Amino acid sequence: MSWPLLVAFLTVVGVLGSMRFNAILADGDTYWHLAVGRWMIEHQTVPQSDPFSHSMPGVAWTAHEWLSELVLTGVHQAAGWAGLVVLVALVFAGTLAYVTRFLLARMEPVHALLFTAFAAGMMMSHLLARPHVLVWPVLAVWVGALVNAGEHGRNPPWWLLLLMPLWANLHGSFTLGITLGSALAFDAVLARPAGHRRAAARLWGSFVGLSVVVAMFTPWGWHGLVFPFQLMNMTVALDVIQEWLSPNFHRLQMLELWLILVLAIGCAGRMRLPWLRLLLMLGLTHLALKHQRHVAVLGLVTPFLIAAPLARQWLATKGNERDAESVDRVFRALAAPARWGAIATAGLLATLLVGMLLQSNRFAPMSKTTPEAAVAAAMQAGASGPVLNAYHFGGYLIYRGVPVFVDGRADMYGDALMKRYVDAMQLRESQSLPRLLEDYRIGWTLLDPGTPALALLDRLPGWRRVYTDAVAVVHVRDSNGTSR
């Protein structure tokens, strides 16, 4: 056995053998990603304009995650919801195994496992059946290979350029990869002896330039490079969408524990980072504190940046202190690569577990994003016309073939519509909701039970409440113009 193999195996067992799968299917965006994949299969093309909303029909839309959506849809059609959960678990496990192997080459196994555990905990905060998970192994290999080449004084790994067009078609975070690649290239050049830096700069600069070029091998060319920055410049959407908000430190967060650990190591003098890696680490920490969706990126990337400097400083400052030698021997025994027998055994056990779970009916999206009963009640009550829906119900409605007012594609809707929508839902102006209902000729609504707009809909002439449960509330426009 080896630690990377054990980490991968225990991750698969831990995710699939617990209730964690409920959280993997807890995001309503999974529904619309599947709907997009299904649309592409039916039309044999990548959408260039919106086919799913009634509020902005036909508007230009950058489906920047199209390849991930095809993968998710293919798995879902072949193996259902269980297949999606298994896919996420396997990708997660493989990524952590790679992180563990990278760290074991640089630090004591105990330390490697500690930082792998922190990486796992921070990534689990965003462990969902969505495209960003599919690029975690790409991000890990990209950063790990670049750091490895820089630390060993090697030329840039040109084969990595094959990953960039794949990344660019899977998820918009490829621009983060280009940014990290540029910084790590500079770091590699600075690590060379003074007389060799000019030649190294030419090679590494060429690598970065080519990575930008191949990143444009998408249906949108150079526009794909601009899209992530347009998204990050949105103000209204980023202030109201949950995953773009700051972490809530009123509850214990893995990010908080990670910050305490790193601060303690730094204050104890056990870690000194090169200034460029320090800037990268501070930048990623800033993103994680600003947007909770970036906590996973911080947890995944920082072990690669701090492993070698931490190990060197740890040895330099340990002095004559004795470690727990017997414990160290046990942990070091599993630091070498696993033998084929152990790999086969772990693979067989994981395959049996996966096979049993694929045959079960344990997997289904969580009810908070699946207002199935409410939609059925609306149809039975004669709901017709455009719907005004809660933001996180948009994915389910698209999946059902119902044109939506808004959904998880906030980048397409833009700040103007998002502000008008939020103002109406929160009743920030007395006429914001009635004007919205009339301007878009809304025929029925599907909202969260705690939405302030419900209080006005209950009193608004021509509207009546037809269904309420813990997931959703439905109002329909009364055809005879009276309210009840």
C-alpha cells in the first residue's frame, strides 16, 4: 500500500459510503448543466444564444463550460444520478492522490497527510456535480508540474500545453491557470543562477505565451479570455449569489482552521516563502475571503506552493529536537509508490462499492432545489404564461423544459436584470414587483417560502396562492381578475 492509494480509496469510500452524496447533488445549477448538454446532443452544436429563458430569449450567451456539460450529461444518461456522484467522488479522490504524492516527495509523510487533509476539507465546501470539479485534477497537475520543473531547474514542461485547451473548454477558471503559470514561470526564472536567467526567461516566456494562444482554441476564440473578467466585474450578482459571498465565520470553517495553522507556522519561524509565492498565496487567500467558492482553489493550490519551502525551513529550525521516530517509521513505510497487488485490491474493492451504489436508488437531488410537487400543483391549477421563479429553481425548470425568468447563468442576465429581480423579490420599492409582473407578463410564480415578495403576492389583486410546502410557494394569475 501507499499513502496516495489509501487517500484515494478512503476518499471514494468516505464520499460514497456516507450521506455526503446528498450535498453533491445539492446545487440547482446541476439541472441546467444537464439541460445544456442534452440540448447540444439534440442540436449537434454548441449554443451561441440563450434557448432557455423567456426574459432574455435569443440573447448572446457564452456557454464556456460546454465540454463539461457534455461529460456530465453523458454520465447522467448512462448511469443516472448515481453516476454523477461516482464521477465526482473519483475525480476528487484522484486529485487528492496526486496532491499526496507531490507532497510526499518534499516533506515528512505526517506533514504531507496533514496538508492533504486540509486541502480535502476546503475542497469539500464546493464538492458538487458541476463543471468546476472536473478541472480540479487539471489544476493540480498544471500547478504541480510547473512547481516541480521550477524547483528542479528544468525547462518548462511543454506537454502541459495540451491541458490548456482542454481546460478552456471545460471551465472558465483556465484564466487562473494562465495567471498561476505566469507567476510560476517568473518564480522558476528567478530561481536560476544569474547567468542562466536570460535563456530561462525566453523558454518560460514562450511557454506562457503559447498557453495563452492554445487557450483560445474554443468556440469563442479570444473572447473566451475576456469572459471570466467580465463575470468578476459584476457587482449586483456577486453580492446576492450565495457562492460568491464571503464565508460565514459565525460557523466553524475549514478556512479558519487553515488560516490559524498557516499563521502559527509562520509566527513560529517554520516557513519562509519566496516573495513571489507569498504574493500568490496572499492573492488566493484574498479571493477565498471574498468569495467562498474560491476556498476550494486556495486549499488545492497552496500545498504545491509551500511544500518545499516549509520542508526546508522545518529541517533548518528543528535543531536537536527528536521526532517521534517510531511513528515516523510507520508513516514512511507507506511513502513509496504502491505495488500492483495493492492497487488491484483497492481498485476491486472500490469497483464493488461503486457497482452496488449504481444499482441502488439512494441518489437524487436535494428537495431544496427540486420543487417537483410545487410545479405539479401549478400545472394542475392551470398555471400558464411566463414564470417568475426563485434563482435556484431556474435549473430545475430548465431541466423540465419550462422557460425561466432567471437561473444560475447570472453572467448572461447581467447586473441590470439581476438588480431589478432582487429589488422585486425583496420589495425594496413598492411598485418594483407589480411592474416586473406586468412588464414580463408573468402568469405564475415559483418562489422560496421566505421570500418577502410572497406577502405582496398574497394581497395583490388578480393573484392567488395555490400551493405551499417547505420547498416552494406557487401563485397564479387569476383568469377572472379577482383575488382569493
